[in-house]
Amino acid sequence: MNSDHPIYTLVYTSSATQPFDDEALTALLRNARAVNETHGITGLLAYYDGCFVQLIEGPEAEVRQLYENLSRDPRHKIFGHVDEGHLPARSFPDWTMAFRHFNRRKAEKLSGERDSAAALRAAIDIPNDAATGIFFKSCLSALLPNHLVD
């Protein structure tokens, strides 16, 4: 997914309005990956206990259109976008939609770590770069709502 245009990144959080079991998550990902491939979008979706945090990146018009479409999806309620902006390169160039599903045990383990952002990065095994910093902070806030995220 090479592009001569600057990469636009948007991070948002949302809450599911219906239960998402493994089958529903698989169907959601299958569709998202197909749409993203068509529109030159890459990113990462994290899910925990009914809460989504997603980073999407690609051509600005495509990312904005996808976010608008997602905001109308009745399966979740978007709290709003956390951060957005242009970057010189993609953070997830090979993933039409990487996905991580956290369970309570993993979140409890993360909440006990001294550096929660580093623990989350290690747990989901993705690169540590400035472009994804806001994503991790969003994940921590969503996954560990009772813990202060600095």
C-alpha cells in the first residue's frame, strides 16, 4: 500500500451496542479488511469487554469517509476521535486491519505493570513509534478505565 500522498491517521474509541462474540468479531474483521483493502486503508483494532479502540490510516479522504461510515454503524457508539493528523509513513503498512482481543486476565496483568504502555505494546506485539503513542494511551484508557493513564 504505497502512496505518494501523506498518510492521514485517525484514532477513535467506541462502545458496542450489542454483544460481540468470536463469530461476530470475525465477521466484522472480514468485512473491514475487504473494505480497507479496496480503499488503501490500514490500521489496528483493539477490543475489550465491549469497547473498541481503532487506529485507521491512509489517504485523508478515504480515512474521513470511513470514519463517517463507522459513525453511522448501529453496532457501536463512537465516543469521538482521540487524535488525527498527517504522518510521513504508515505505522501498519502490512495490515489491512490488525486485530487484538484482550480478555480480563490480560488486562489485569497489564494494569499491574509499572509501564502500562510498554506492557501493552509487548502484549500486542506492534512497533513502538511516535505515530502509535496516542493509540496506546487510548487503548489503556479503554482497557483499564479504573487506572490513571499518564
